[in-house]
Amino acid sequence: MEWFEAILLGLVQGLTEFLPVSSSGHLEIGKVLLGVETTDDLLFTTMVHAATVLSTIVVFRAEIWGLIKGFFCGIRDIRIVKTDGKRTLLCNDQTDYLFKIAVSMIPILIVGLFFKDQVESLFGSIHVVGYALVMTALLLFFSDYASRPGRKSVFPVSESRNGISYLQAFAVGLGQAFAVIPGLSRSGTTISTGLICGVRREAMAQFSFLMVLVPILGETFLEIVGGEFGASSVGVLPLALGFVSAFLSGLFACRVMVTLVKKAKLSWFALYCLVAAVCIFIFA
């Protein structure tokens, strides 16, 4: 891999990981257009994924530190009480938020444990990417339209603690599980699902990016444990340039996406996904 290819692939990974256009789908498109194969080199793939995780941590560093500090400060006060025949979990806001993130990870955990081979079989088909991009576009259009200020939402706007309920967190997690299909954007699917379910835009923008940290770190860990890095064909310079490129573009894309979600600007990405899908069906 040449140094300029590493920079280009890092840019693609960093931008499309956060923008609702599907990073996996664009990598599949890149293979067809450029003839560059990255999946055979586990080290490079792991490095650019680690870079996007790091960019998320940098953008949300204050929120992440607050969640960790609040959890450990309030861990002794976690308890379940029974009032009027109902069991209620008592904990501070930070612990409640982390528990909801844990609930959102259940669907993707099930997919990773029991359907990994089926998911991997979907990769390599450019037409699957095209159909999934159409689905991404429809989700973005519908959620952007339905959740704009002044419009009646499909579901009541959430008044739950931290802006999202446990049921809504699980629904968003289902969206993340379906987004393993190449071409179905993870950020687009999770944010759209949350908005359709009544989660406020401000709450959904943050929750969508924080909920993905553990799954990506877990996937990276499994790749490290099960992979063979000794056979890497990528040199030190391309690895470093790919990492820096993915990190910097990820910083930009993450901040832009949070702003766009709050300002109801997702329909432009929906249009882009439709155009990309049409190009796939015509030229692929």
C-alpha cells in the first residue's frame, strides 16, 4: 500500500464512520472503483478503526469523564426498591445513562455471537450496498421530516431520564444491529431510529456516538486476539498516515454530524445515498 492510498483510505474511514453514508458500504465501493483491498491486512483495518474511536473519545471527552466519575461515585448507592408492587432501579444520572448504553449493545452482541458468518457473506456484493443505501436514504428522509420542530412525531417525544428510555435504547440498539449490513449506515440508522421513537435530537446525537465505542473496541480486541499481525504488508509510514488521516477526518465528521443532527439537516445525506445507490445500479 502506497502512502497516498493510506491517506485516502483513512479519510474515507474517518468521514464515513460518523456521517450517515455507511463506512462499510463506501469501502466496498472503493474496492470496486480503486481496486484497493484492505480487508486482507488486519493491522491497517484495526489502526484506522482505533483512530475513529480515539476521535470520538476526544470530541466527547468531557461527557465520557463525567459518566465514568459519576458511575464510580454512585456505585454504592445502586439498589432496586419495590413501591406499589413495582420494582424501581435507584441510581444517579450517570449510572442510568451507562446502563442504557449497555441495553443498546444487547442486539449487536447477539448478532456478533450468532450471526457473524451470515453477516460476512453479505460483504463483497456491490448490489447489496446499493439496496442498503436506498434503505439508509429512506430512514434519513423519514426521520428528518417527522422529527422537525412543529411536526407531530410518530411517537411521543421522550421525557425519560437522560432524554431516552430503556425501551428506546433497545430500539436504537436494534437499529445498530441491522446496520452491520454493508451500505446501511450505523450512525444514520441509530439516529433515525431514535428520532422516530421520540428521542430528542440533542440526546440522540450524543447517545448514538457513545453507544458505539464499546462494540468497536470489542471488535478491535477480537481482531487483535484472533488476527496475525506479523504478515502485515503495510509499512510503518502508511500505517501512521492512515491513522492520522482517519483521526483528523473523524474529528471533523463527528463534530459536523452532531451539529447537523441538532439542526435537522439529515435529508442532504439521504439525497447523497440515493444518488450513490443509483450510480451503483447503473454502472456496477
